[in-house]
Amino acid sequence: MISQIRRAALSVHLNIAEGCSRRSETERKRYFEIARGSVIEVDAAIGVAFKLDFCKMESLRKIEILILSCLKQLSALIGK
């Protein structure tokens, strides 16, 4: 599960970078949408980890704030 979360988190960063390199607005948005999907994947995996009691809610509060921030920023980029 840790390796899957790491892959999804890396995918967020790489898809944002790839999207920024595209000239077409449609292509850029598509990469940002893929990045947003990867953020959702990270969130889902963390939710599963919590339900399996691999981590406690106290340790997840900062992560959840960061996830929401990423989703808002990506949604803003997609909406432009």
C-alpha cells in the first residue's frame, strides 16, 4: 500500500509538470485532470489504511488538509 501511495503521489507531480509543458490548453487540462485523479487515489488509499487501522486520525489531519489544497489548486488550473 505504501508503494501505491508513493506512485500515485509521484504521478501527481509528474502529470502537473507534463501538463505545464503542453501548448494546447486541452492537453494541459487533460494532464491536470489525470493529476487530480492521482490525488483522489492517494486520498482513497489513505482512507483504506485508516480503516485497516494502519494509522490514526491524528496523523492524517495534516495530510487531509494538503489533499484538499491540492484538489482545489488543480480544480482551479482545470477551470482556467
